[in-house]
Amino acid sequence: MSHNDYIDPFGGNDYVDPGTNAGKLSDDVDREHALREAREQQRYASPQKSRNDPEAQPEKDAAKHPENRANIFGNDSGSEAKANHRGEEFLNDADDDFPDESDEDPDEDLDDDPEPSDASETDPLQERSSTDLLLMMWVVPLVLIAVLVFITGLIKCGPGTLTERFDNLVYSFEMKTDDYSKYAQHETTYENAGNLYGYDNGTGMHVGIADVRIGPKTSYKEDTVAVTYECKNISIKTFAPGLEMNTFVAQNGVELTKTTVPGAATRNLNRDELKPRESSRYVVYYLLPKSDAPITVLLSNLGHANIVRSAFTLDAIGTERNTGTRLKRVAYTSVPKPPQVDKSAFHEDGTVKKRNTSMHFRIDSMAKLHDSKGNPVAMIRIPRYIDNRFKLYDNFIDYAYVKASQNGNKLDCVLWHDPNTENGVQTTGVFMFQLNDEHSPVTFTITDDDKLSMRRTFDPSVNSID
């Protein structure tokens, strides 16, 4: 149809919507043409409605139910009921004349168009991918760091199986070993059992004085006493207990001499190590003098701040001192204080000072004698006592060095007896040196950090003891 053939369905009149104002159409209007034109206008000129818009639902229902189509354009008022009926007739006629167009629902065409997307909305998959990426950026490095820390901890937990190392690693988190250096400086005193801590190496152990018994005799038929120590490693380090604590077993304030007995199989305090959380018993033998004075046992850390102590009496033992007889435990405070030296009667030959404390000594005797193999040795006896305000006990060689020479040659010290003593308690130290010959003079020197404190010379050919 050309432009000249165009037929104005309204005859030059203003446009009248045939759906809502069907009653106003004149008889001259081509109603079918008007219907098509109205549908085109409705299709392209009216606002688009979303399928989810409640106002669009009546139109969709009308498309599915032809009997309701008139209500699409009409109102419910009674004045327009007739117009709605006439509009329905037009729609029915249009369905008969134009079957192809009637099958097409304009609303369905609009519904088929993609709904406009909101730029502010985020795709859930894209949002989840971003979240997963952030998690990977944080979680993966943290997991790697945790694995490295775990492996490093296993390596530092010392020797042993993988299970033992894992147990030690878990134990290390339970123990605050960094505080052990603080505990080591706190002055603590325990009766029979307690904890001892290292100053700077993170060691710690729970120690106990289990019992004291009469031990077997030595190879020289000497009486002994056996002291049993119980030790448990409460740190994450592996160490030998004897290297981390002091032991002081004494009578009358003078330390008993350690010894060995035939056939005694026991762990060594200074060599046999304890792993973390491991416990063990150690038996140490000491020579037992003829004195019946109580035996005191004192354990301490290396700084003498942490102390564990016990005391035992020999009253019920008798003179036979049968092996295995257990000594009776008594209160440490009930033991009499050991006899103190008479300082006014002690004629000293010298004094060695160290850390504001003093060691007073004198030379008692010098002599030549022979050892068990017949070799000549030079012996010197040095009575002494300490005046120490910081340590509970000490010995002579902690303060000074005893040396001997013959014809300008240094002699080897082959035997010495230098027991620890409590403050103010006098004892005698004995030192023996292997002689190069039995006639040349021997020179003894006592030095304090290479500072000469005393020099004595004697003639072994004259001063001898056979």
C-alpha cells in the first residue's frame, strides 16, 4: 500500500482508543483497521512492563483467557460495560480475520526480551570467586608458615623417634621455659623434694631425695652410705642432672667423699642424660666416717638459689652398719649446727679473696711418701675455712690453685682431697704430686688468678714419710 492509498480510520478526527472508548467510535470508522492500529500503538507506544510487575499480570491473564480481554482496557464502572462488550466483539472478529496476528501475544514478545540488568548487582559466581581468591591469598601463606614452624619445632626437639619429637613439641607449648631463668634466681627451699631451674639454658627438673641406706663396702673394706636421688626432666632440653645441680652430702658441715663399690650398676648423674619428661633414679655412694653425726643432703641449682634438703640420723644403725639398712629421716632444722672454727686460734699463712668472700689457709705439713704402686709423691696438707656470705658451702680450689715444681719442671697432681665445707667450718685439703726424683727440692705455690699468694720449698730427702 502506497502513501496515497492510506486510509485514515478516524476520518480526520482525533485518535480514539477503541479499547477504552469503543462507544465513541462513529459508524464511519473502519473498526478492523482501527483495531490493528490500536494494537500497534499499544505495542510500541505504551510503557514496557516487567513480567514480575503486578500491573502486567492482568494483561497476561487476558491473553490466556479471551473472555477477560475486554478488562485489559476497561474499568469496572457500569457506564462502560457496554463499551467493553463491543470491544470484545472487535477482538473476536480480529481473531477470525487475522489468525496469525491473534496467535502472537504482544506481552509475550515483551516477556521474551531480556530484562535489563542492574549494573549494581554482582554475579554470585563472580562474587564467590573473588572471596575464594582472597581466602587463598591469606590462608595458603598461613598454612605454609604453620608447617614450617611445626617442622622446625620437631627438629629442635632433639633426638628420638618422630613420635617422641612430636610429644616434645606439644610439651614445649605447655612449658614456659622462658620463665625458668627467673625461677632460677628466686630463693626457694624445699623439704625432701622440689624444683631446680637453670639460669640461662632453659633447663628445669623436679628432684627428690628418696632415701639414704648403708651401702656395700669398698674394695678397701671401707664403709659407705648410698644416697638415692629421683630426677624428672620438666623442660624441653636433654641434659645430665649432675651438670645442672650441686649435691652436698655432709657430716658436721664437711662433705663426704664420693666413692665406688664393686658390682654396683647404677646410672651416673654426670653422664646419663634425661630426655624431656623422663624420670630416673640415681644412686651415689659416699665414704662413711666413724662419726655418728646426722647426715645432711643438700641439692641446689648452680647459683644455690633453689634448694632441696633432707636429713637422716645414724642413731638406730648400731656399730655393725649392715648393708641395706635404711637411715631414719629427720627434720633438717633439727640437726645441730656444725662446730665453727676458732678464728683467733687459727694462725693463717694467707688469705685468698674472691667475689667479696675469703678463704683463710695455712700450711700444715709437706712430706714425701709413696703411693700404692711404690711411686714417690710429694704431699702438702692445707687446713682452711671459708668466710662466704653468698654460697652455702665451697672448697679451696674454687679460690686458689695449688701447684708444685721440681728443677723448674711442673709436677702433675695425681691425687687430692678437697671437700666442700659450710661457712666457718674448718677442714684440711690434701694434694699429692708425682716426683721426678726423690732428692731434688720441691717448690709449692698457691696462686689466685696467677697472683702469687704463698711459696714454700721443702727437701724430700729429709721430709719424708714412709
